[in-house]
Amino acid sequence: MPMVHLTDETSAKFEGRSRAMAMCWMFGLGTLLSWNIVSTIGDYYYDIFPDYHPARVLTLVYLPSSLATMAFFLYNESRIDTRKRNITGYILFFVSNFSMVVLDLASSGRGGVGKYVGVCFFVAVSGVADAHVQGGMIGDLALMCPEFIQSFLAGLAASGALTSILRMITKAVFENVEHGLRKGALVFLAISAVFEFLCILLYIFFFPNLPIVKFYRAKAAREGSKTVASDLRAAGVQLEFDQHNENNVNPHERLSNTQLLSQNFDYLTDLFLVCVVTLSIFPGFLYENTGTHKLRTWYPIVLVTTYNVSNLISRYVPLIQCLKLESRKGLMILVMSRFLLIPAFYFTAKYGDEGLMISLVFVLGSTTGYPTVCVMTTAPRMYIGPEKNALGNILVLSLQSGILFGVALDWLWIIGNGNF
């Protein structure tokens, strides 16, 4: 295997950057594609499971499985093989999506409790896969440059925008076709299964061999990170350590998870509260509490698409350095101000029209993606390799905790309206 020296890596630091960013975007797309497809084909599940609140129940199934798995990974973060973790996650995504296609075909598109339980099970499998991949990838990319995290986060949002736009296309194509909702849903699930398989191939054979990825992983290894060892071996890299190199950090000198949590408590609070507000409204409120309007069955699809597109656009804004908010106080003010969206949605649903609701949803999506990217790309900068990986996992755990809490609060919208 080739011996990698610091001078060799420095010359490789900028080689493959654009390809790495493209792959990070693809990995982000694959990470949330399964879940966004499930939420986007919600109209199909409401058609076959009309009494089971699928938008809310499936979210509650997905998130606890993801959160519990993420907590396990965080506790064992320094000993987890990141390569195996991410590959396992994408394989689970593939299995989940493929199995949902098989389940629907086996049941001939009928509803029923048995099929609903099956759908819930495979959604839970996707939640476990999410914990594998999202925490693993954020932790791994935190070792590298901020642009990689931004690309990954943009890919997460792109999965929602892409599925929403495709859903509008398939709804238009299949609207007057017999069993059109079901056919459109099956097309989505099949596309997702194929894409997850592509992510597996990219991560195994291409991403580890990019020179810039080798550079950052080798640097992290010299700083004491053990999570990148198998990725370096897969890329044919053997490190040569210099006993007098200041980058050779004793892993026992790294900050503990408790210290990292204490130093970044405001960042973690930002992510938690962003998700609490967003998931208390999206997607359950948009499907069940906005009433019927001129757009009829198109209305929730338009709202979900608006959210996903605005979320995606806002995640590119921090690439413009003068527009990136790095002030910790400023981020907290922005995050706290989002709580005004909750009464705004309530009164708009009760008294407003479609145009005002669509505008509010655009604001909701924009103020979800922008602060998320600002926090994720700013928080890890001051730390060494093992600490960056740990902090990346902590940030994802905080984000997912906020999502779960927000989804639980989403149920409050239907208490007392006769639909609970």
C-alpha cells in the first residue's frame, strides 16, 4: 500500500473537491429519500388507511427507532467503524424500500391493519438506517471541509424537493388512471430502492478514493481518530506517523462528549428548537388541518412541495459568506422568533386563503434549512478530528430529538376537533 506523507496530502487537498461535493450531495439525497417518499405519498396512505393518521403515526414510528439507534452510536462513537456503519445504513434503506414495494404488490394495494403494521415496520427499519447514515456521514464530513457538510445537508433537502416535484408529475400523469395513486407510489418506492443501491456503490468504491477525502481522513487519523481506519485501508492508504509531529494527538486528551455538549449547548438548542417548530407543523398539520380549498387534493401536495423547495434553496444561502450567520446570539434570536409561526399557521388555517398559507409554508421551509446549515458548518470548526466526529453525532442527536418532540406536539392540533 502507498505510504502517505503530509506533503503528498497537501498537494492532494484540492484534488477531487467538486466530485466529493457532488457525492456528498448524493449521499444526503439518499439519506432522506426513503422518508421523504413516505411523507410525499401520504395521500396514497390516507386513501388506503383513512382512519389511522398515517402522516403522524409513520413519523412517530420512524423517529423513535432512529433516535434510539443514534443514542447507541453516540455512546460508542469513538469505537464505531464509520465505513461499516454508513454502508449498513444504505443497505437497510435499500431493503426497506424494496420490501415496501413487495408488500404493496403482495396485498394488491388493499389496506387493512396487517398491511399498516407492515408499512410501520419497514418505516422503522428506515429510521434505524437514518441513524446509521445521518450521524455517520455528518460525523465523518465534520472531519473535512464545511462545504462537504453543506452539500450533504443540501442533499437532504433536495430529496424532499425532488420527491415533491416528482409527486406532482406522477399525480398529473396518473390522476385519471385507475389506481393512479397506487401506481405513482410504487414508482416512487422503486426509484428510491434503485437510488439507495447507487449510494452503496458510490460509498464503497468511489468516495474513499478521492484525493481530498484521503487527505482529511489521514489528517484525522493523525489527530487520534480511529473511526476512519477502515476507510483509509479501503483506499489503500497506510499512514506514516512522526513521533515529533504535533498532529499526533493522544486520543485520551480529546474532549469528552459531556465537555463538547457543554461548549456547544446553544448550538444544540438551536437545532432542537428549529426542528420542534418545523415538525409541529410539517407534515401532519399541512395534510389534516388546512381544510379543503380550490386546489382540493392538490392542496397538501403544493404545500409540501413549497416547504421542500424553500428548505432546499435556503441551504445554499450560507455559501455566500456575507449572508452566513455565524453569531451565536444572532442564531438564537432567529430560532426563537420562529415560534411566532405557530399562531400564524393557526389563524391562517382558520381565516386565511391558499396564497397566505403557501407564503407561510415558504417561510417555514426557509427558516428551517438556513439556520441548520449555519450551525452544522460552524460548530465543528475549532476542534480536532475525534472531537469533530463526536460533535457531529451530538448535533444530529439534538436535531432528531427536536424532530421527535415536534412530531409529538403535532398531535395537539387534532385534539378536540373530533378526528382523534
